[in-house]
Amino acid sequence: MTKLERLKKILSSIDGIIIGFSGGVDSSFLLKVAQECLPPEKILAVTASSPIFPGHELKTARAFAADLGVRHRVITADPFAVPEFAANVPERCYYCKRALFTRLKTMAAEEQLEAVVDGTNFSDQGDYRPGMKACRELGIRSPLLEAELTKEEIRRLSADYQLSTWDLPSFACLATRFPYGTPITLEGVRRVEAGETLLRQLGYRQFRLRDHGSIARIEIEPLQFDNLLQHRIAIIQFFKELGYVYVCMDMEGYRSGSLNRMVESRN
């Protein structure tokens, strides 16, 4: 049995699902396969609209769900109402995920759908992800993880399905741009989103703007270093208008979860 066949078997065994749907590579692929395995009334994709998620991601999610013709609901989420999130404790993601997926479980009961599922995949086990603990405690299913599908395999299968999301850069909420222990504010999140919007408009795909107070640290793929320097004047000017005093390029380049090193070094 292939991993895709295993995934279909898992989904077919569930009597209705709510998918925590970000519109990224993993949840989009999961939604597409679920559509093949379950009747339309047994699938509900739910996307959270929140300041910590860039606006373009919500547009992507809406468009993808509309193209598939699946039921899609957008709910408003306020992570700043979660004290541990606003304080940016190392377990921040645990508290945020727990609050969000508790709501999805209530929705699943109201819709008479058996399970809430997310897009966690087999590759996600290699990073610090306290949100996975919250999902386990709440009984959230992770079909991609259960089928042992890796990120690379999901991208390849998404391309086979001709999904527009197959080569999307990795999504991550804007809270991941702040070092643990640095309080997260709406103003700070909006500043980071504005900076990243400029980088996106300049044509970059995989990057992060890490916010260190007065310092903006740009992570970008090493092959783009020379190109980034060509835009240095425009970037510096815009970032200083946002309130940064120093604008830096990280010589290691882009890497997912780079701020998690601060937690890992304590263990």
C-alpha cells in the first residue's frame, strides 16, 4: 500500500471532518484528498482570520476552497486574548493552538462531524512544535502524519494533482518572527507583515523577517543574497520608516524555526 493509499484509507474511515485549513501546501493537499474520500456534507474547511496570519494567506485559502467547491468557513481569532501568547512564552504555540482547536471541536460537534484534523506531516516531528502537544491532548487527528507523508512527498503528490499550492513557500504565523520572551503586540505584528510584504513585492518567495526590537534581521535563501543587496537602499529606507534602527541580512540564510534554537539550547 502506498502512502497516498494509506491516507485515503484513513480519511475514508472517519465519519466527517473539520479541517484546520490555512491554505498552505499541507492542508490544501489534505483537503483535496479528503474530497475524494468523503461526501461534500462530511467535509468542512475552517480558516482562522487573525492579525498573526498575513492577509495574502487568507486570500489563497479562500480561492483554493472555492476552486475545489468545498464548504469553507472563516472564523475570527484573537490570539492576544490568550495571555501566554501575548507574553510569548516558549510554549506559546501550545496555548494558541489549544484555544483555536477547542473551538473547532465545538464546531465539529455542532456539525455532527466525527473529527477535527490538521495538516501536520511526518517531517514536522523534527522541529520544536509545542502546538502538536495541544492537538494530541484534544484528540485532533493528523492524517498526513499518520500516513507518514513527508513535506517533500506532499509537494510531489500535490504537483501530480496539479494543485496550485504544490510549490508555495512554507507558511508560519507572524508570531514566529519574535524571540521568545519578547511580548507580541498588534503593532509589532503589523510592522513585521509590512516589512515582509515589501520583500514579497520585490519578488522573494522563501524568507522571514525576524524582529529583534530595533533590529530587523532578514533571512533569505543564500542564492538570493546578491539580489537582496541590489535592493538594499529601498529596503533600508522602508524598514527605517517602520521604526527599525538597524537592518541586517542573516548570513546563514533562511531556515524554518530559527528562533527555536533559543529553546533547544536550554534543553
